[in-house]
Amino acid sequence: MIETSGRLLKLLSLLQSQRDWTGLQLAERLDVTVRTVRRDVDKLRNLGYPVNATLGVAGGYQLGAGAQLPPLLLDDEEAVAVAVGLRTAAGGTVAGIAETSLRALAKLEQVLPSRLRHRVNSLQQMTIPLVGGAPTVDPEVLTAVAAVCRDHQRLRFDYHDKVGASTVRTTEPHRLVHTGRRWYLVAWDIDREDWRTFRVDRMSPRIPTGPRFKARELSDEDVARLTSTSISTSVYRVQGRFVVHSPAAQVHEVVPPTAGVVEPIDDRTCRLIVGSPSLEQLAVWIALLGFDFDIEEPAELHNVIRPIVTRLNRASPPAPT
């Protein structure tokens, strides 16, 4: 049997790793009696950890939320993941979070074992962030939107489009999507009676939020496809559909979800749906992907490609004989 202090740490780790535990489950994991588990739970409560208990056949123990954040127990991989995440957040797209992330990272690295600190530092030293011009998001807006998604509460907000025009939208928020550069909200637009995606950096939520609603069915795959279509196709003046003579997985390697929608057809072909400011740019872009393809639409693209091919042939000297 392990010492009491070590057992308390293991008990705390178990409570943090899973939402619900029965007394018997904890006793078996700790190799003690159920009565000892009850005593150890009381000791954790005396230390300030809010451990909730329910009686009955389906009863058990659950680590609740407290007035203050208690210390967390992380295994090696979890500690490395948190450290890397904090370093990434320090240069991320959430406004004002960089300094907070650095403070939290300093606290974490102070207590990391040397073996883990070396892994984190090696990753950081060998990584060069490519900082872009992506707009930042107010963290309070981000957390407020996440909360109404979780609680199924209607959300009204002022929304500014790309030209600065403002509208008031009433929505049933569903999911937040992060593309790496921007944050988007996928929501059911009440007035337009359809799914819409909204850039969070262009939103100004109106508080208090609206009444609760029954969540609509929309799978994570549908959320991803809706967002991809919205930001890679619908926003452009021209849309193109192509049958690409390569597997979908291979096309995905060069066409991210922010650039186009890839739909498998069979093991050897897929459908690619993309948007572009013009037919000419669309023709050049699809040709430079390096895959054979057939044009499904628009039909006018055939007439655009022919003169481009002619110009390229004129610019290319004949092959030596």
C-alpha cells in the first residue's frame, strides 16, 4: 500500500482524469478499502478541493469547480502539451492573451522536470513562427460565444462585413471553428432560416443572451464542410467544380479546407469545389495543382483556358530535336 500523501496525489489525479468515479472503482485503483477512500476524500476537501459525492447505487465521487483553481496534476505528455500550447498562444490570434500565456508558461516551466523542460525548449528552438496579418479576437467575446454554444442560448450580435456594413443578427449558436488564422462561429440564422458562418473578430455580442433553444442536428463533419465552403468558395464571385483524377487524401495534402472543399468520389477520383475572384485566376490555380482534372462547372472556363494555353505555348520554345 502506498503512503498516505502519495495516495492522496494519486486519488486527486484519478478525480481529475475522469468525471465520475464510484467508491469501489477508486478503492480498486488505489488498492484500499472504500472506507479509506471516504477518509481520503475528506482530506482532499480539507485541502480545498471541492469533491462532490452522491449517494445510492449510481452514486460516486466527482471533482467539482471551486472558488479558486486548485493545483492540477499532469503526466509528462500532458505537461508538454500544455507548455507547447501556451507558447503557441503567446503568438496566437486571441487579443491580449500573449502576456497571460507567457506568465502561465513561466510558472509551468519553473516546476517542469529537467527532462520535460528540455523537450519543450528543443521544440521551441527548432520552430520559427510565420506571423501573418490575421486579426485578433477579444478573449471575452470568444469565451462568451463558447458559453452560449455550450448552453444552447440564442445570441444576438452586431456584425460588420468585409466592407464595414453593420447588421444585427439573431442566431442559435452551434460551434466555434478555428482555422489557425481566424475564429468562426457556425450558427443557425433565425431571420434567414439557414446555417451561416460568422467571423468572431467582426462580432459584437449583445448581452444578456437570449432564451435557451433545442440544438439542431449538425455533425462535426457537416460543421467542418460548412465552414470550409463558406470561407473557400461562397465568398468569391466565381465558383468552380472539378473532378480530380487523384485520391481525396492526396488532394487534401495540397488543398487545405481554407482553400477548397474536397469530396471523395471513389478510390481514384474526388470532387474539388473552390472559389476565385475571376475565371482566369481559377484556371491558373487549378492547373498549377499538378493533378489531371475534368471541369464540371462553369462551362465558360473552357473558353478561358484555351487562350491561356496558347499564350503558354508561344512563350515556351520548341523542344530540341
